[in-house]
Amino acid sequence: MQLPAGDLVGRHVLLGLSGGVACYKGADLARELVKAGATVQAVMTESACRFIGPATLQALTGRPVFTSQWDPRQPNGMAHIDLTRSADAVLVAPASADFLARLAQGRADELLSLLCLARPRERVPLLVAPAMNREMWSHPATQRNVAQLRADGTVVLGPAEGEQACGETGDGRMLEPAELRDELVGWLQPKTLAGRRVLVTAGPTFEAIDPVRGITNLSSGKMGFAVARAAAEAGAEVTLVAGPVALGTPRGVRRIDVASAEQMLAAVLPLARTHGVFVATAAVADWRPVEVAAQKIKKDGSGEAPVLRMAENPDILATVARLPEGERPYCVGFAAESHDIVRHAREKRLRKGVPLIVANDGPAAFGSDHNALVLVDAAGEQALPAGDKRVLARLLVAEIARRLAAA
Ligand code: CTP
């Protein structure tokens, strides 16, 4: 069985656009949501329609856009009710200063604010992405409205700081479409790790030979970053200790960059005592050169290659798993194997003294966006369906949460 790849497959998003230059980004956001697998119903205010045409949103979402509560297409004349009952979330991007003010007051004299008011609050979260000039954003009236909206349970995403369409620089820029998509995906996940702290290692390590060379491996860090992200989405406070990788930090995750295995251990050990869960996905180099040359090693003309003396690196996972009871987090190891995957994983679980090992086919998974995982614990084995690393990471986090809740 193959898991669907999109983060929003099966989700229906009501995307609202209020008036502002950032409406062009709202169109891009519609595209991002559709690409992630969501069905999107766009609703635009009259002012939004002055910035971009409904036809653009219709083409991007594949659905006619609603712009008025008097729209005769709705057989019962109740667009504000019908549109929200099928939605998993209402996301207003851009949310103008005027729109925030209307929301804060509970106004209902045009379709978008009307349906925000009429949505079933318990089931359909309302997220708003403010976009406005920095003076408008910092004005006490806007700040008062935003505080009121937060108190009413509205999720306020951003705004970011930066260059604005008006030529000024400051707070008020709408978050980028990809950031808003990720925020929405996060909000829709069940909060199975709320109140927990999760520590994750990811990526390869780099063991220096001299100032320009070293020993590393092909780990991309994608699986570990996906686990960190999924844990944060599940409500955990997440610390990610990363070897050298070219990946952006998942939103809301604290990241510590290291190079060598010894640096990774030094970062992990004090943190392990303050985190309830430790997920070791890093592909830690097994050995390191004993001496690191201070200067680049040059060929000496003899035709002889230098001989490197190697020492074994500390086993970070096993070290954490040996911490005394009470200081030891729930430890999850990964086992990247090339053959006899489950047998090796079982042995590794016992050798490292951890409750759960996640086995995968190392050569196939390295660098790829896909993976297939087998969970190995004291009870036996459980194969997760093959799929995108981000989707798999969510399943894994759910499995970890289930085991923690049972313990
Ligand atoms: N690990 C670790 N520190 C090490 C080596 C491995 O923390 N020095 C962790 C990895 O992050 C992973 C698990 O241990 O969670 C298993 O890693 P793997 O490389 O598969 O196992 P090794 O112990 O290196 O065993 P082998 O090379 O014999 O397969």
C-alpha cells in the first residue's frame, strides 16, 4: 500500500481573500494548497476583487468563486452556512486591517466576515494572515483587534517583517504562500504530543581529516527533519541537532547545528535529560581520524598516500539509552540496513537497549523523498505503508505518541 503524498489530501479549505496588494500571493497560496492535495473554495471580498480577478482564483481552484452573500447560485440562498459546513479550516489570506476590525467586532455585512462568524467554531479553525502597511499593523486599533481575535480563538499567522509594496520596510508583510500552507498543515494535525519535549538528531556527521577534507556519508537529513516537523505539528516542543545538511529548519523547531559525532554527542547529552523523547535519525559516522591535520595535507611527491589512523565514534543513541531511569528519555533508533533489514534491526534494538527501532532500507532511502519503515519493538514488527517521508514521519510520531500514552 502506498500512502498519498500530499499534506492536504482529503482536506477542504475555505480560502478567503480580503483587499490588499498581497492578493497576488493569495492566488499563489491557492495553488500551493491545491498542489498539496486540498480542495479549495475561494471567497473574495469586493475590495479583494479590485486587486485580482475572481477568474484567476476560479482557474487555480477549479471552482467558481463566491463574492457575495446574495449569490443566487446557492439554492437555499445560504452561502455563509453551506460553504463552512464542509470546510476543514477557514484561512483568510490576505487579511486586511479593515477585515481584522470587522472580525473583531463580529460584523456580518458581507460574505467573508459573515461566514467566519457563522462557521462551526469547535470544528472549523479560523486562521488569518494579516497583510498591511507597517503603520497600520502597529496602530493601537489594529493591535487591539488582533488581541481580541486571539482571545476569541482565531489563529494569527505572521505577519513577517520586510520590504512592503508601499516602499516602506517593517512588520506587516504577509507570510509567503509556502509558509502559510505549512502552518495550515500543522494546525490540522492531531496534538498527540502536546506538552512533550522531543529531541531529534538528523543528517550525516562530518569527521575532519584536515581543514578542507573529511569523512561523511550520503544521509540527506530529510527523514530526521520530517520527524522534527511532525513532532512540532503534533504539539511537541522540538529540538533538532543537525549534522551538515542543506535543509531549512521546520517552523517552530529549535535547531542546533553540529559537524562531528563528538560535537553531536556533546550537544545531545545535556538536552536528553530535559526531553521526554529522543529520536536518533542521524547517520553518525562510525569512525573519525585520530589526528586532524592543522593544515591541508599535501602530496609529498613519493606517490604514497597518507595513512589515516581511525578511532571509533561514541554511540550517541546507546549513550542516551544508558542514562539512569528518570533522566532517560523514551529512545527511538533508526536502523539503515542494506539486507536482512528486520533481523539486523532486532539485534540493533537489543544491542542499543532502546524500546523502539525504526528499520529502513538505507541505500534506497538516502537522499530520497520516499521511504518504507518497519517498526521493531518488544512486541514484534509492524510495517508502515511506503510513502513520502513527511507523511511517514507523521505516522511514526503517532506511533510514538501511542506508545508513550500506553506506558
Ligand atoms: N547511532 C548513534 N551514534 C552512533 C551510531 C549510530 O546515535 N555512533 C544511532 C543512529 O542515529 C541510529 C542508530 O544508532 O538511530 C543505528 O544506527 P546505524 O548506523 O544503523 O547503526 P550502527 O550502530 O552504526 O551499526 P552498524 O554500522 O553495525 O549497522
